[in-house]
Amino acid sequence: MNWVVTTTSSGETETFGRFFAQALRGGDWVLLQGDLGAGKTTFVRGVTAALGGCGVKSPSFSLVNQYEGELSVAHADLYRLDKADARDLGLDEYEDDGWVVMVEWPERLLYDHQGSGFRVLFRRLSEDGGDDPLNARTICVEPLNDESEERLVLHDVACWENVE
Ligand SMILES: Nc1ncnc2c1ncn2[C@@H]1O[C@H](COP(=O)(O)OP(=O)(O)O)[C@@H](O)[C@H]1O
Ligand SMILES: [Mg+2]
């Protein structure tokens, strides 16, 4: 089952990231898909803020940024790579060490993650898609396995709008 929310500002996407973070556990992968400017890094900022990390910048140049918090996050952006081997980047080691591994442009990965986590798809609404078309984004969260889905249900991410 997938959960879809719509945000109308970067602040709201960050808030959703903070709420979503409650469903995360060490060893999860979060695969962030969507065009440039769709809101992936903004979402990561919200997630890490909730987990005690801070100072999120796009890791396009460094490839992997680390945010240490209650639950630590490794944040990779593979946009500049043709193909990336997850093992070369050490992403599997972060997973083994109990970090959350968040990856922008996971399509570039030569690695098929089989464990827990979520795919999160970001999409800009079309120009005529709403009252505030330039800022509206739909965010679709898709659990990667049954256990992750149960956690999402437990934290009731579907009802996040009621929590603010
Ligand atoms: N609803 C929204 N959610 C996220 N970002 C938004 C939204 N509306 C406008 N923005 C703007 O879009 C840009 C998203 O950038 P970023 O998060 O770096 O995207 P990505 O990492 O997907 O390339 C930022 O400039 C942000 O201020
Ligand atoms: Mg980005």
C-alpha cells in the first residue's frame, strides 16, 4: 500500500519529513526519487532534524553526507554519477552499522536493496494542478517490505496532516 500526501511549501515538505522520521529504524534505506528541485533534499532536512542531526546540504559534490543524531543518517546524492556501486560508497556499511541510508537518484545504484525501508517519490504538480501550482508537490511513500509497512501504519503517517 502507498501513502500519498500533497505539500504546498518547502516548510510543509520538511514537516512531513519530520513526521515520517518517526517510522524509521536503523538499517532502513530511503530511496528518494523525483526530478531536480522536486523536494528530495528538503525532505531529508526534515528527517534529520527530527532525528537530532542538522545542517543538511545537497551532497552532490561530496556524494555522501553524514548526520549523526539519535538515529544517524547517511545521505547520498548520485545525480552526478552514471552508475554507482553501493559498496564503493560504503552504503552497505552504514546499513550494517545501524544508520538510515537516504539516497537521491537511487536509479543510478548498482545494488538492489532487499531489506527494510521506503521508496519516496516526489512530483511537482502541473502548472494547472492547484491553487499554488509552483510550490505544490505530491509525495508518495511506498514501503519496501511488510515490516516497514507495519511501522508506517503504526506511526499513522497517512494522517500526518492531523498532527500539526
Ligand atoms: N512543496 C515543496 N516541497 C519542497 N520544496 C519546495 C516546495 N515548494 C517549493 N519548493 C522549493 O523547491 C526546491 C526543492 O529543492 P530540493 O529539495 O533541493 O530538491 P531536490 O533535492 O529534489 O533536487 C527548493 O528551492 C524549495 O524551496
Ligand atoms: Mg537534492
